[in-house]
Amino acid sequence: MKSGLKASHILIVSLAAVLPLLPFVDKAFHIDDTLFIWTARQILERPWDFYGFTGNWFSSENTAHTFIKNPPLTSYYIAFIALFTGFSERALHIAFLVPALFAALGTYVLAFRFTRMPLAAALAAVATPAFLVSSTNIMCDVMLLAFWNWAMFFWIRGLDKGRGLDLAIGGFLIALAALTKYFGVSLIPLFAAYSVFQGKKGLKALAYLLIPVAALAGYQFYTQYMYGRGLLFDAADYATGIKVFSAMPQHERVFTGVVFAGGSIIAALFLIPSLFGLRAVAAGIALAAAGAAYAYLKGSFEEEDIVLFKPAFGWGFIAQMAVYWAAGAGVLFLAVSDFMKRKDAGSVLLLLWVAGTFFFAVFVNWSINVRSILPMVPAVSILIMRAAEGRGALRAYLPVIPAFAFSFFITQADYNFANSARTAARLISDGYSGEGALWFQGHWGFQYYMESAGAVPIDTKGSVIRKGSMVAIPYNNYGLKRFPDRLDKTGMVDSFPPQYVETMPQGGGAGFYAHQWGPMPFMLFPPKGETYVVFRMNEDWVLPRDLLAEDMPQRAGFPVRPRGTP
């Protein structure tokens, strides 16, 4: 590694990583946060049996290992913090500033190895929706990134200086990364390829990769013993198995993946034109035009149930996709051009880092989402600054300011989306708890707060919702089941106004956490705000007898009336 890490740079990166997150430390638990909290509670009771509980996550009660497809290390961290603070939002979000800080600092020290502009690279990585939004959740993604970056730092330094201790630390951090999120396993082939390109000293270092291999083998055998299936391979089967049911054409997957890459790493949209001038602008316009033409000719995105030129999905929607597509294509081009220019071990590492992450996010994972793009953010920021060397510091630093502002704007939108579920759960529980048994559909953070208020999740394999019971449904959620039209019920609505930008808008258009909501990570001027409906059942609803197929409520035509209407 190059020497000369500057204390002032470390301070700047630390402040840039932490200060933008402080306004969101009271963010409601969101999306898969609920799963990590459930696991942490189990760990506090039986730390050796982390998935030895049941839960209703896919609309029926099942054992945890059948629906949790991440390893437990993040939940052990949550459990440790909860020993002292309990499971409060503020305490846990403050605790998760630590992995965010180390992920950012890891990007800085890595960038020192590959570019003369490490500070700019680290700031560009932080100034992305992928980093900022993910850092406001208590899921495993940013913790993975922290272990990933520091594993890479120690491994590369170990190779450069011939230090076995550094290589051993790198191997240990690979194991921690993989036990945080299974995608961390990909560090093993990535480091192996980089080491081979280093020649004889690299070949000797390959033995240290046995450290994570042994750790993961132990995890596989332990979970096989505990739960009757090895969870490492089980997660791989799940990711690929779910994707098999997708009817999405491969060309559409690639297009959507490039759009997600461009939106997730929005700093590239500001930096590339600034650094490379009119040629980059002209190329970007041409790429955007090509992306717009693809979307226009396609006419619809069937898996996301989006038909172009219906309300909210006109030229403005196409323009957003086209811009993110151009930025994403620029990101991928940088990785290839850097390799073609340098053809050294470093360029191989960066190319494989970006290409491998993109391939997994688009072709392997069950859903294209920003969390799957996040691991390539440091590599992209480093590639941008490698290409920017000699072009002037202002042209590298000034575009980071609008990138930060835009990413903060997206983070605020996701914060509001998360908080709407907590607010709705409170309003529903306060307003309807005394009017009969309170049931609910839906999951994510809404489930966490409804169960905390004493409501019962509907089990589609065996629930009887008696006459007079109340059933709450968040329209923008998953696992929702239609009522048979013959059932007598009365609906009352609570709604939130639409924001200027949404990460998972009701009615589709964008899917920050799952592309099934839309073919881009966020959407400006979405059509609808969040809607929550409470039905009073005027006759019994017996499940599974009276069960219809899964359907989003806004497509199901639920008859509702405003709250207070008789």
C-alpha cells in the first residue's frame, strides 16, 4: 500500500459518512430490518440457535431458516447493542453508523492503492443513494461493505509487502463478510484471481483463502446439523430458484440492471461529464437516447406491470430511465476502458469487482435491487478517479456536492416511506383496537409495528377472522391476499400524500429494494402516496377456504370509503 494517509482526509471522510446520516437516526424499522430484529431477539435467548424460531413472513407461519436468507452476523451485532439499549430505533441506527464509517474509511484506504485522488474517490462513494440509503437501515448490506473493503485492504497490503499476518487478517475478514451476507463469498474467487496476476508471491498467498473456506464449511455443517439443511447452499438455491419463475427477458434484465447501476451510483452522472467534458456529454446524450428508444419500443415492463404512456408513466418516466441508463453504461465502460488501458493486476481486480457484482445483481439474485449494487460502489468511485487523474481537482470535487444533495434527497424519501408504516400502524392500533380483534396483512416494517401493538398477522394456511374483526392492509407491500368479492366488509382509508420522489412508490415505477416494483431505483413525481385500509368484517373470513390468489390491492379493486363514512 502507498504510505501517506492523511489525518485531515480521514476526518473529512468520517464527517462525510456520518453527518448526513444523523437526521435519520430515528427512522422507522423498514423492509427486512424486521427479520434482523427477530433473529437478534432469538440470539439473546438462545445464541447458539439463531434461526430456531418461527415467523409469518410469507403470509403463513414457517420456521425462520425457510424465509431468512442471510447469515446471522449482523443480528449478533444488533443483539449485542440491544443488551445495553434495547431495540429502540435511535440506539440501533446510531450503532449502525459504525459500519457505515468503516465502509467509507475502507474505500479511502483502498483508493490510496489505486489512484492519486483517494479522498475524492471516497467522497464520491459516499455521495450515492446506494450508500446513504442503505446506511439508514439496520440490514446487513453496509456491514458487508465494511468487511469487504477492509478485507481487500489487508489482502492487497499483504501481497505488496509479503506479510502473512495481513493475508491472514484478510482471510478472516472474508469469512466475516460472508457470514454477514452470503455475497461476501465472492471475495474468495476475486482475491484468487488478483493473486494469480501477482505472480509467484500471489500463488503462495492462495493458502490463506483456506481461512474463509474453512469458516464457511463449518457454518454449512453446523446449520445442516441444527436445521436439517446447510444454509449457505440453501440461500444460493433460493436466489436462483425464485428467479427461475421470472418471465423477464434477458435483454430487459440487462437494461434494468444498467439503469439500477446508474441510479444507485448517481455520483457518476455528475462526475463523468465534469471530468471528461463535451465528449462525455455527447456520449451520454447518445446513450440516453438509446435507452429512451429501447423503453419506447418496448412499450411496457410486464414483470413490474407498467404500461408506458398511462398516467405517470409518460415521457418524464422514460427520461428518468434514460438518464440512469446512460450513467450506468458509463460506469461499466469505465471498468472496461481502465483494463484496456492498464492491463495490470489492479485493473483486473477492479474490472472483476464491478463485473462480478453486476452479474450477480442482474443474473443470479432473485431481484435486481440497490442493495446488490452497493458492493461495487467503491470500485466505481476508484475507477472514476483513476480516469480523472491530471484533469484538475475542482472538476473532481465540485460534482460531489450535487451528488450528495441528490442522494440526501433520496434518503429523505426512503425515510418518509419507512416512517409512514410506523405512523399508520400507530393510527390503526389507536383507532381500531377497541372495535374487535385486529388483524393485518403485509410485512416489512409495518408488520413489526403492528405486532408490537398486539395485532395478529393473517396466516393464509389457517386463520379465521370472525365477524366484527378489523383487518388492516398496507396497499404498498407484498404478500397481500384479496378478499372474495362475496364477503361483506366495509373499508376505511388512511392515506399519505405522494412525495416528490419515492424509492418504492405505490402503483409501481421504482423498486429500490426489488425491481418488481419498477425498472429503476427511485422515481421523481410518483403517481400515488402511501395508502392503508382497515376493513371491518361483517361476516367470517375463513382461510384457506376463502382465499384468492395473491394480488396487489390497487389492482384488486377493493371497494373502500373514507374513514368516518357510515
